[in-house]
Amino acid sequence: MKKATITGALITSAVLGALAIGSAMAADMPAKAPMLMKAPPMPVSTWTGCYIGGGGGYGMYNQDGFEESDPGHVPVGFTATTGGRGWFGTVGAGCDYQVSSNIVIGAYGDWDFGDIKGQLNPSPTSALGTESDKWAWAAGARIGWLVTPTVLTYFSGGYTQAHFDSVSFSSQFIGGGASSFSMAANTYNGWFLGSGFDYAVSILPSGFFLRSEYRYSTYQAADVAFLATATGLSNGFAFNSKKYVQTVRSELVYRFNMH
């Protein structure tokens, strides 16, 4: 019995000693770095998709014109270079396709409305009136380069129309008063070229972008009749007008595919 007790004590001492040695060796070994969970990849945004937008800007127009007979449209005298300035609003929509990691192509259309106006003096000794560009629309295509995944710079071009209201003239003779004629309203056909940026702003919700664009439009010359106030018919003269319009615009754009 005494021998068994001694043997048990020796075994217990050996086990405890082994555990102590194992603990000491483990303490001396370098600790393994904790395993980190691999972060999921960031979602890749695409510019392929459609959008809507709205905003406003400032516009300027210039025109070269001269008086002519009507009918016949034979120049009869004074040549005028005039222009106007003013603010406008705009709404539009379009779709883009991201061709590669950096190239985006697309098509879009927009409608401008406002009051870009200036004075028209078709004859320096007879009459003076106010001419106003009331609305314009444009449809075209663009090609862009992604400077960053959320900044697109682009060039655009396409077809456009601009509508100028009728002009009521005041006589410049002594005594003034309304003139005996006016100029008919007219819609001009032309083309445009533009350049701009679409860019995300961190303070805006996901999907919203800002757009800034400069646009130059040139319109075909048109023969616009002078109308007799008494009859509303041509008074035998017209004004040949060729117009050029420049605009600078800023818009808030919402892209349906950007998250």
C-alpha cells in the first residue's frame, strides 16, 4: 500500500512537471497573427444606362441680317449685326453605353426655355423692336473619356431648333409710337457642338451627378417676313437672318444604374 502511494505521487509529479515545461515552451514560441476576414471586393460602377436631368444656364445669341424684298428676297439695303442675352432653364434625358474602362458613348435630347432677348433694328432710321429666343431643343450624341470612375469629360454634337417670337417695332421718327409693321415669329434649324463634364459630388445621394456644359449652335439663314399691322400680311419686305447661339449650362442629373 505504501509502495502504491509513493508510485502515484511520482506519476502525479511527473505529469505536473511535463505540463509546466509545456507551458514554458509555449510561452517562448512566437504568437501567430490572428486570421483576418478578407474584405469583399468593391462593386464596380458602370456608366451603361439611362438618366434624366434638369437645370439652367446663361445664353447669348448674335445674328447677321439684311432687308430684302418679299417675295423675291432680293437685298434692298441696310445690313445689321445684333444680338441678345439672357437666362434659361433646361430639362433632358439620355442613355449611355460604357464601351471600355475609359470610353463612354451615348445619345440624348434636351429642351431649353427662357427669354434670351435683344434689340433688333432692321433699319436705323425707321423702327426698333425686342427680339426673344423663347425655346430651343437639341438631340445628338456624345463620346466621353472617364478621367476617374465618377468623372466623365465629353464632346457632343447634333441637330437643334430655336424659336424666336414675333417682333413688335416702335417708330424712331419724331413722336415715336407703334410702327406700322412687325416681324413674324420663326423657328430656325441648325446644328450644335458641345463639351462638358459629368461628375459625382460626395455630398449628393448615390446616383446623382452634376453636369456642366458649353454649347455652340449655328442656324440656317431664314427669310422672315415683315407684316403690315393693318392686315397681318407681308408689307413687301422681309429680313434675312442667320443666328448663332452660345450657352453655358449646369444640371443635376440622376443616373438610374449608379449605386
